[in-house]
Amino acid sequence: MLVAADKFKGSLTAVQVAERVTAGLRKVVPGLSVEALPVADGGDGTVAAAVAAGFDRHEVRVTGPVGETVTAAFALRGTTAVVEMAEASGLQLLPAGTFAALTATTYGSGELLRAALDAGATTIVFGVGGSATTDGGPGMLAALGARFLDAAGEPVGPGGAALAALHSADLSGLDPRFADVEFILASDVDNPLTGPKGAPAVYGPQKGATPEDVETLDAALAHYALVLEKAIGPKATELAASPGAGGAGGIGYGALLLGAGFRPGIELMLDVLGFAPALERATLVITGEGSLDEQTLHGKAPAGVAAAARAAGKEVVAVCGRLALPPETLGAAGIRRAYPLSALEPDPAKSIPNAGPLLEEVASHIARDFLA
């Protein structure tokens, strides 16, 4: 039995999901052998999943999204590091109900990458998602040695909106260690930097951006790419249009400028976490996340787990807080059946704070249906 589920956002971490599912299964089948492999798709929770898989957790003080100092972590095993931008620049670091769509910076993400290099990493998996930022990555690049100046020769301010004043860019001072590092951008989105499917238009509203803010940010990021084109040539605009450039408010673009290769987040994380050998040992796979919906089908963790399990001939069921997919869609994705907490408690105001006990009960139903 393999439990390979993502977090239930707002209620349970991926590790807690695995613990609760295991407990529920064993209520029905005492002593059942259960292997837990918490998974993530590159967004928030990626470092925790790596640590659960045996990586060491390293903490460092970095600059948060609105300039405050925060404690962030990366995961390291041997010379492979897993760095999660949300640890340094994530929405969860903002005060509740507060957004900074125009001014939040990715500077701390650059500091976190530098800490991974200092720790000896020669392979860096950079998970992006859950960001408070829409700055296109210059904050991160500045922390790694780049310079972004206004017409007076002064550094531009933090955040995406400030890029409207960008006059020149100099990437010559970037940390030279990146030339010798395998740097991989892990993202569950393939959006470009700007335009109708770009970072501001698609994800800006999630970060508190008004329609006017979205226009401001999109224009500023387009200007940023043009200034970079003057500095490093056509590659700058080519990368801005590349899949993944719009990841996490455009920090994906900054990673591509650093030479990162793009891979779908869940596909990459399953490799890093050692999913294949765990799958070989499994008779049944339980995956899941907070909401199984249309977004799940586009690169989210349960879809990746189910695809890999189906290819290996393994049966998959899913747990979730909310289910918004019909059985035929689940089946096409490789999920035989889904067990939502909402079937036990339809009121989210009650379900979310009681997700742990509800998940144990759901898992006991799975055990009765598939194991008893």
C-alpha cells in the first residue's frame, strides 16, 4: 500500500495526509504495511515532501516578499538541493488578508538559491508556485549579482510595478557557479511571462491584483523583457514566451535566464522523491489533494501520480476535500474512485478544521472497499 498524496491546502500538510490515511486504513486492517511518500508539484510543500523522503532540512534567514526577514528552508541530499520559492517569497508569508501584488519581491528566493550553492549543491530543483510576487524574477537575480537600474543609475524598487522605470540591466555579475550547476525549473504551469495567458493576467488576481494592477504589471514585465533584450539579445524575448516563464509571478522567467531547464513539477518531483521504486512495491496507490477539479488534470500531483501508476499497471484511488470531477473524467485520468471529505461533512466551515478525523474515516472506507 502506497500513500502518495499532496497537501490539503489550508488544513493538512502532505505528511499529515499520509499519517491520517495510514491511521484510517489500519483501523480496519491492523498491522497493514503502508509506505508513505508525500508528494508535491513544485509549489508550496515541496521542501516538506523532500524532507519526508529523506532529504536534510537546512534553514536560512532571507528577505521576505515585503522586505521583512523570514526563516526559509531548502532540502539537501548529497549534492542535490530542492529549493521552494514559496519558502522565501510565498503568499503564506504575508499577513492574513494582506496582498502586495505590485511591490512584493523575489529577492529572498535568490538568497535561498545562493544558500543552496554555498551548501555544495551541484543539482538544484527549483520549485515555483504559491508566490506572493509578480516581479518576473529581478529580485531573485539581484540577490545573485545582477543589476537593474533606472535612468538615474539607481536600483529600481522592489516588485513588478517598479520595472516600468527600468532603464538598463546588467547580468554580468550573476553568480558564476550556475555555469556548473544542473538547474531545473519545476512548475505545474506552462504560461508565458506576459499577455492574455501570462503571469499577471492569469495569476495576478490571486495575489490581490485589480484589473488596473494587472495592466500595470503586464506592461512593466513586457518592458522588463525588452530591456533585457538590449542587454543579452533576442534570447530574452524568446525565454519570455517560453513555457514556464510565467510560473510563480514570472520567477520562472528569471530561472530560465539563469539557464534552468523546464520540467513539469510533479514529473520531476516524483523522480527526485524516489516514486518509481516505491510504486514497484505497492499493490494499491492512494493519492489526493484538497480539491480534485479541472486544475488537477493540468499537472497537479494526483494526476502525475495516477499517470505513473497506470503506466505501471497499479490501481489508484484518491482522497480529497472536495470533488468536482465526474467518474468518467477520474477514470480517464487513471483514478478508479475518489473519496471526498465533503461526502461526510458538506459544510466547508466544519470540514476544513476537522479534516484529519474525516480523512481517517474516509481511509477506513477505502480499506473496507479494497482491502477487507
